Amino acid sequence: MHGRMLAIESSCDETAAAVVERTEAGELAVLSNIVASQHDLHQRYAGVVPEIASRAHLEKILPVIHEALASAKLKLCHVDAVSVGIRPGLIGSLLVGVSAAKAIAWSLSKPFFGIDHVEAHLWSGLLGQSAAEFPALGLVVSGGHTSLFHLDSQMTPTLLGSTIDDAVGEAFDKAAFMLGLPHPGGPHLEQLARGGNPQAHAFPLAQTDALQFSFSGLKTAMLYAVRGVPAGRGKSSHFTRSHRDLPQGAKADLAASFQRAAIASVLRRLREAHARYPCKTLCVGGGVVANQALRHELMVFAVERNIALRMPPQEYCVDNAAMIGGAAWMRIVRGDAGDPLTMPAQPNSALASAPTMRGTR
């Protein structure tokens, strides 16, 4: 099947719409991809405020959809199906995009697809590229998720392992906050790390079972390196310094060392997964994939093992609607006719609680 998919994304603080076309050759072509960011609204709070986010989505959702259609040189009547990120996310934010998508699908009598945001990240590397060979491994690294998947010949993700505490993107943001960097923290930490020595601090890598991730210990080590080990006990406990006491060079070394350790942790689990589940392709996605140091390590990993790497360009790493449309087309390829309009928005990912593969191959 070929046609044009209108896709909408509003799971957190990005209001996005896109038109994704599946060509007769089977490729996923992005005709438009519009993202309205809310970073300026949340910067003073050093994080996303749910109520502010949902109100901003209400203001931006229709203009963003109109811009996506205009950029693709299409009218609404030219759309063949409608998809939306329906889980996981901030429920107030999700409801804005889901309500808009359902209304459009109903008014056009077109198929409706509610897409898992995490699964959409998995397929983001296929946008504008050739189809992947299976079996494959999938890696999603973002502010809310750090997960490994096995992708079989039916393109159905099966969870191999995930984080037991912080997601890697969340750890980056918290480390940036410790260093006094503005929101969003991850990109600012990466920028600061470029001027530092990644070997300056020997931060620990978590020892977890199976293919699980953990970043809380790394985060704590970073906190002590920045602010010192707490003095005193109980209510009198206090840190001996703050990031303001550190020279810029010391901050850069801390950022570079933290980044190196976080990426090393991700790559270690990826190597273990490949040893257990040999694959032909590695599909990666999520906001942290925009990090240039991680991108380099993933390319080295794929070259060393002679596997194809499906890694999205930076505009498809952060939350966007093109990946939602791509994931919907993958479902259509599997023979899926769509979802009922009664399908509810959900704050949690279905993949996060999916069956986990055990053992080795």
C-alpha cells in the first residue's frame, strides 16, 4: 500500500505534525515535519511543567497541522490516514494531540492509528532510508526511556532490557543541572564536554543483571564530584561547595567524563545484546541519539560487527511527528487496518511492560 499519512505528536513539550508518504517502491518519504518547541516556556523551571505544556499544545496544535499540510503542498482531503502518539507521555499533553487526530480521522472517514511513542523512535531511522533487514536490535535512548529490543522478521519489538532507575537522557539533564547549565540540559552538557578531558574523572559503570541499565550511581558520583561529599549528619548534613566554586575547565572535565561514562554504559549493554542475539541491523532512536559522541560510538559498533545501522538524522531524534507517521506505516505493512476512535491516551508505554526475552541464543 502507498499513500499519505498525517501524523501528530504532543506527548511532552513539542507540538508536532508531519506528512509521511509511503512510495510505490516502499520507502518512507517525509513530505513535511513541523515542530513547535516550548523550551522558552519551561526554561525558568529547569524542567517541563505539565499544565503549561498542555496549554501551549492547545494554542499550537492547529497552526502546526496547517503548516505541515501547507509545507507538503497538500489539503486535508488528500490525506489517506491519520496517526498520533497516543502513549506514553504527559496525559494532558497527549489528550490535545489525540483529540485533534481523532477529530480529523472521523471527519475524513480515514483510518486512525494510535502509536506508541517508544516504538516510533525505533523506526525513526528508516525515514528516507532503505528498508531494514531482520532480525534486528533496537535501542531507544531518550529523556524518559533507555531500552533494548529484539526485532524479529515480523517487525514486532520484544523488550530485552531497560533502565531500572533514570533514563540516560534524564541523567544527562540532571548532570547538567548540577553544573548550573540551562534547560534543556543534555545539549548544553554535550557542548560543555567538547572542551573537557573525558578521562579526568573515573566515574563508575553500574553492575546490573541481564541487559538492564542503571544511571543513578553515575548521577550520584557526579553530584559528589561537583558539590563534595556531604558533611554532617541528619538535618545538619550539607554540601561543602556548589558548581559556582568550580572553574570552567573543571566543569568541562566533569561534563566530558560524565558523558563518556554514560555512553560507555549504553554501549556495554548493546555489545552484550548483540552477543546474545546476533542481528543484521541496528535500529536506534530517541533524543540522546542526537549526541555526537554517542552517534560516533554507534557507527563504530556497527562497522566493527558488519551490521547495518539505521540511525535518524538529528531532526528525527528529538520528539517529532514524522516518526509517528513512519511507525504507522510499519503497522500497515504488517496488515494492520488501524485502531478504534475509542482508543484512549495512556501515560505509560505498552512496550515498557511487554514480555522480556530471557536466555541466550
